[in-house]
Amino acid sequence: MAKKNQKDESKLNYAAEVRALRERGPERLYFLWGPEDYLREQYLLTLKKLCLPEGEDSFSFHRLNGPELDPLALREAIDAVPFLTERSFVELRDVDLNRVQEPEKILDLLSDVPDSCTVAFVQNARFEPDGRIKLVKGVRAAGRDLKFTQASQGQLIDWIVRRFGALGKGVELEAIQRLIFISGDLMSRLIPEIEKVAAYAKGEKVTAADVEAVANHIPEAVIFDMTDFIAQKKNNAAVSVLAELLSDKNNEPIPILAMLGAQMRRLYAARLAAEKGLGTKFVVDSCGLKYDFLATKLLQSARGFSLPQLRRAIELCAEADYKMKSSSLDDRELLTETVLRIAAGEGHA
């Protein structure tokens, strides 16, 4: 499940940024980064089209791939004269700004980009700039710094409706919420899932059952479903979910345990909110959730546990984590034992 930033104002208004780009035209320097790689690439495509209306060519378009950045190669790219177009475009892909050698030379070059050239640093979704680094500070100060964050709830729902519509399908709100819940909220990850679900759905409108049948489940969603089964006292179903999770060799016990511990802490916060009458806003803020419907789902699940039971579950996860990292015991057995002890209701008053 997706988490939100600490403050809503840190979220990017993508539509406003694209509109401003088209109205004002390209600037000389851009820093494009953040987890939402689909929006980043769409923005980059728009920027390129404005700079190179006739398309990429060897005279006006230059791409340098990271993680290193050669100052000489950068200078040659910036100084190259555009041919049959007003601007040139330099794409610096996956340059590790946190570790670039000779940052002073790079900053000198970036401070002297001609008006007829646009330089864009394009980072992958995993890159996190270190704001203390001189080069990072310099790039941000000299150019347009755009962090591509996940879309807001309304924007994402509208986008999903349009994607299904383009495939000739309507979609129920419950199906959209289930898709976001089980497959995440990154657009690049959702696109193949939407195509899969649309091809599978037999009716004119996609239902939650259609989504459940074919959409890929991210591990965080599987963990949520597992704890939800425990809350409903469906322990056999919970154990089956865990077995299926562990059958995938890409899922290691330690990260799964970390997700389980985080989920139990969220459930504890939600249960506390329910007892104090604090409501969904408290759950959204305290649990780092992005969407209201996820907070509602969490609150529903939390009511299946008592506070002492959830406190003990958190302790059990911490104990298992210590054993996994400090003993020769089998990690999978430790994880399974932890889930079974949570399901047994240890700590329940």
C-alpha cells in the first residue's frame, strides 16, 4: 500500500506543471526525479517535443548515461549547435548526483547553458537526492526541480477510469479501490494490470471480482489480507496466504516480517483510533496512508483485534526479527511460528 508524503503541499501538481511548460516554453535546466516514473516519462516526452518538434537527431539531441558524468562529454553536448531546430536537448539519464566526481566543473558548465539548449537530469524511481551535496543543491538552485509523486486519490481514480474507457470498459469504484489496494498506486505498474483486467472482464463494467481474479498482488497487500483473515478468525486462510507468499522465491522472510510488523503497528494505531473515536483522518495521518478508503479498511480490520493482542503481535514480530538476525534458526519457520502465535491470539485480554 502506498504511503503519502509528510505534507500534502510536497505533492506535484502534474497537470499544472505541464500547462506551465507549454505556456512558458522550455527552461535551460531540469531535475526530474521521484517514484512516479510514468508521469516523469510523460513530462519528459512533452519537454522533448517542445525542444525538438521534428524529433530526435544526432545534431540536436544528446544523451549521456550515468552513473558517472564526464565534464568534457557534457561540455561537448551543451556546446553542440542545433540543426534545423531552435533548441538542442541534452538528456542526462541516471547520473548519480550524490557521487559525481568533479562537481565544481559540472556546476560551472550548468551555470553557462545557452538559451538555445535544455539540459535534463532524469533519475530512476529509486533515486533519492542528498540535499546536503553541493552538486544537488546547485542543480536544484539553477534549474526546475520536479519530484514526480503518486497522484492524489481523485486524480488516480479519474486516470484509471480513462484507461479502462480507452479499452472499451466501464469500471466500478469498488474495483478501482481494490486494484489500487492490491497492485499499488504507481501508474507504470497499474497500466499492465488494467490491460489484463480489461481483457479478462466479460461484462461492460469491470468489477472487484474481475480485479481479484487476475491483477497482480503486491506483498504489502497480501500481508494486509493475511492479517485481515486473522482478524476475522479465518486462521486457515491466513496460513494458506502465508504459504503462497513464501512459495515465491522472490519473497524473503525478513522483508515479509518487516511488512508484517509494520502492518501490526498500523492496526494498533487504527484500533486505538477506534476506541478513542478519532476517525479516519487520524488513521491516515498516523499510519502514513494516502487514501481514505485504505484507512476505512484498516479500521474495519483492527476491530477484530484487542489492543493487548496487537501489542503482543508487535512484540512477537520484534522478537522474530532479532532471532532471524542473530541465530541460525530457519527464517521461514520463525516467520510461520510468528504468524501462528498472532493468529492464536497471544496477549488477548
